[in-house]
Amino acid sequence: MNFLETFKVALEAILSNKMRSGLTMLGVIIGVLAVILLVSIGEGARVYITKELTGLGTNLLIITPGKTTTSGGFHPPSAGTVRKLTYDDAQALRRRAWMLTDAVPIVLGTGRIKFRNLGRDTMVIGTTPEFQRVRNLFVGTGSYVSQSDVDTKAKVVVLGTKVKEELFGDQNALGQVVMLSDARYRVIGVMQKKGTSLGWDVDDVIFIPVTSGQDLFGTDSLFEILASTPRAEDVERAIAQIKSILVKRHAHKEDFSIQTQGAMLSTMDTILGVLTAVLGGIAGISLLVGGIGIMNIMLVSVRERTREIGIRKAIGARNSDIMAQFLIEAITLSGVGGVIGILLGVGIALIIPLFVTVLPTSVSAWSIVMAFSFSMAVGVFFGVYPARKASLQDPITALRYE
Amino acid sequence: MIELRDISKNYRMGEMDICALCGVSVTVNAGELIAIMGPSGSGKSTLMNLLGCLDRPTSGTYTFEGREISAMNDDDLAHVRNAKIGFVFQSFNLLPRFSALKNVEMPLVYSGIPAKGRTERAVPVLEKVGLKDRMFHKPTELSGGQQQRVAIARALVNNPPLLLADEPTGNLDSHSGEEILNILVNLNNQGVTIMIVTHDHDVAARCKRIINLKDGKIVGDQVAP
């Protein structure tokens, strides 16, 4: 008896009890749907984070003052030995670290910006012209902070679009004078609209020359230095170069840390990969429950059709024919349930982002393949026992079964 | 065609072994029409199951067309049942979900014959038992006599040399029973070896040979004059 014949017999049996078959399949459908849906939500989060981090600028290096160690453990702070990062450190990197395309000194703080009677507390970032390139944030109208602005500690400011709208509305802001912590600043540019990135509103900031920022916040140190390399492969060698230059300037102490975009990316990737696997695993349990449903219904079915098994054996069915008939019935239930579950899961995963914008989803091919093969495997695993039970029925007792 | 030599079939009941058949020896030649009679518990059904290759004897040898049945494995037995033996049961044993035609085709499925060839072979057999016009009906839509005729068609579809009938008229009214019996006698005239288990002396009277069983032993074996 060939496969197609057996399949026809199994399909016929499934269709002869549509309600029961449908409910049994529902268990598998929900299981597969849950796997596809949860995995695509996990994947969606991963893709989103990766995109956002990459959007910050590729091949990015972040140099921060103070030593943090990746190997863990407790390091007592040795007072007075931690040197701050200075504007001169950044200048030294710009001049001597030839592996770097840029080395941008950053100061960061908050300030109250006022125009006439309107005011707003906002984030103030002191930068140099290269910041635009390193962070992929560009000026929209007017111009950005120039090198001569930095050199002369010019009191000029570039506004994020949100700050501009709050203070000026539809009016032209260029050339206007605003007050920033009691100092007069001239607006020279407005940034492009960028939106929120990783929970940080990029439009709700203002940019001033880094030197003016140090004056504003009364400090000679930097928050961080952003550096970038032309190619991702150069990152490791660039780190070595930065270290050798800065260590010399810092009395031979490595009192700074260098984070790379790639390292952050891979850390996030790992965390979210684990998250996805956990979500998929939880969903997998419901698929398992669906499988138990199949086994349950197959056992009932074998019992109900004891006489049929006896008749089939009497007219020449081998044990393996009976086994195949019931096994294929179980696999068909789980397989069809799997396909329906995939269609529903993918459909819902594609619809979700249209209504819930904060929940990005990404349907991955591997989750579909995995969910389907898992559902088939569930059919085989939970179908074997009932099918074997059917095939080993004694034909004489089976024929007498009422 | 069939040779049973010193066949015993024992069942364990608690501590005791009880023999349902105790050393039965029978020879059946091709073309015979045999009635097997005896009271309940005499071993008729056990003998039938052994002859039909649904069961194996505890001891003794069973040779069917020169082949030793008692030594065969399950798959070989299934093949013999499929190709060499047709069964007719008291309670018809048709599959209720399938039409008469599909029921008759069923043994051919296990012979590995493709769908088209099955129908080509099943339809003439149904015609032979006078049910061609009812072949798309399900068993529940047929009378008892008609169901038994479908069962006979199913037993015949693979042209087996041996037909085993277990009380084939037991569930039928006398008119339908007579019809079924006529079909069986007719088949025997065409050369099919038939063995009928029955309580009914009228049925036995139509047979050429009557074997009487009692307590697992043959107590009578006479050929009708």
C-alpha cells in the first residue's frame, strides 16, 4: 500500500469527523501561531535595536573618562589619579591618531534656553563640526557649528527642531538671539528632524561649540570623545592607537575606557537573541500541549475503530499498513494545523505593527521552518504510540469488538 | 489443498491450560463445500481463525497449498489472507463510512492495485452478486441480505481459492439466508473451495461434507451421499 493511498485513507478519516479534527488541530494551530508570533516580536525587537544602533553611526568608538573593566571585579577608586579627558586630548587624537577619521570632543549638560517670554529646559551638547558626520545628525537650515566658532568660543547655537518649534513656532529662527543661562547666543542653524532614537528625543537638544559649552558648564573636562574609523576592520587597531596616545598624555595610566559600537551591538544582539529563544520556548510548550491533544484524540480514534482495524487485517492489511494509516492521520492533523498556524501567525505578525507602532515585528524564515518542522515532529512523536497500539491489535479480538 | 495435522490451540485460564482445539487433523481438497458444525465452545471459531490465518496453532502443522502456514510471520500471513482467503462474517463487517464499491475494493488496496484497476475489478464482482445498481450506497442504506452480498463480493474480489464463512446466514431472515446460500453453492460449483461454520442443519444439508466438532475434537466427518 503506497503513501498516497494511505494518505487518502487518513484524510478520509479526518474529514469524517470534522468537529473533532478541527478542535484537535486548534491545539496545534495555537501552538504554532504562538511560536511564530512571539519569535517575530523578539526578532522585531532585535532588528529594531540593531538598526537604531547602526543608525548612530557605524564604526563608532566612544572614549569616556575613568577605567571600567569588562572582566568584572571591584576596583577601589584611587583618588586623584583619574585624569579627566580634555579638549587637548581630543586635539591630540585628531592630530596624531591617523587611523581615525574623526575625534569629536563632547560636553553634555542641561540648560534653560529663552527667547522673549518663552523658555525651555533642554539638553545642551557642546561639539565640533565633525559631530554631524560621526553621529549621522545633520543641520537642516542655516549652518552647523564651525571650527572657527570652536576656536573663538563663539556664542552660537544650533537648535533641534522641537526646541525651534517651541520657541519660534513657524517664525524664522536664524539670526535671532536667545538667552542660554544668562548668556546671549545667536541662532545659526536648525537641525533636520530625526525623531526618537532608543528613547532619546534627538530633536529636543541644542548644539553649541564645545569650548563655549565648557565655559557654560564651568568645566575643563569632556563628557566623552566620539571617534570613528573609516572601516569596521580598523576598529581594533584604532583602539590600540588611541590607547598609546592617551596613555602617554595621562602619565602612563590607562584611566579612560573605549567602547565600540560593535561591542554594544553584539551585546544587545546576544541579550535579545536569548529573549527571542525564551519567548519561542514558552510558545513551544503550547505546541507540546497541542501534541498531547493529538495523542489523546488518536487513542480515542484507535479504540473507536478497533473493529475497522480487525476488518482491515482480515482482508490483508499488514501491521505496517495499519501503523502508517494512523501515523499519517496524526501527522496530517499536526501538519495541516501547522500550516494554518503559520498563515495566521505571519498574518498577525504583519498586522500588529500597523496598529501597535511601538511593537515592531520581524517574521523570520527560520521561525517558520522551525515551527512547521516542530509541529510535524509533534505529530510523529505523539502519533507513534497510538498508531503502534493500533497496528498490534489482535485481529480476532478486534473483529469481535463491539 | 489444506492439510491440518494434529493441530492444538491452548488458552491459559489462570493456572490451567484449556485446549480449544485438541489434536485436530483434517484434509480439505480443492472444490469442496464443507459445513463445520458443533455446539458453542466446541472449537468451531478457533478452527476457523486458524484456517483463516488470523491465528497460529499452539502445536501441529497447517499446510496451505503446500506452504507451511504455522511457520510464517505476520506479514506473510497478511499476504495469504489478502490473496488466498476470503472471509464472510455473521455480522457482515463492512466499513460503514465507505460505499459498497469502496468496501469491495478494500482488499485490492492492500494488494497494491492502483485506484482505476480496483474499480475495474470490483464492479463485475458486485454485478455477480446482483448489487451493481447499489454500489454507491453505504452499508447502512442496504438491507442485511444486501450487506452480506457486498461482503461476499469483497471476499471474492481477489479471486481467492478458499472462502471461509462464519455463520453467514445467522443474522438474516430465511429468505435472504436462502439467497446467500444459493450464491455460495453457486460459487462452489464454479470451483471455489468453501467452508461454512453453521448451527443451521438446513445450511449443512446443502453442503457436500459435514465436519462435527465437540470439545475441541472432531467427532464426525461425513460426506453427503
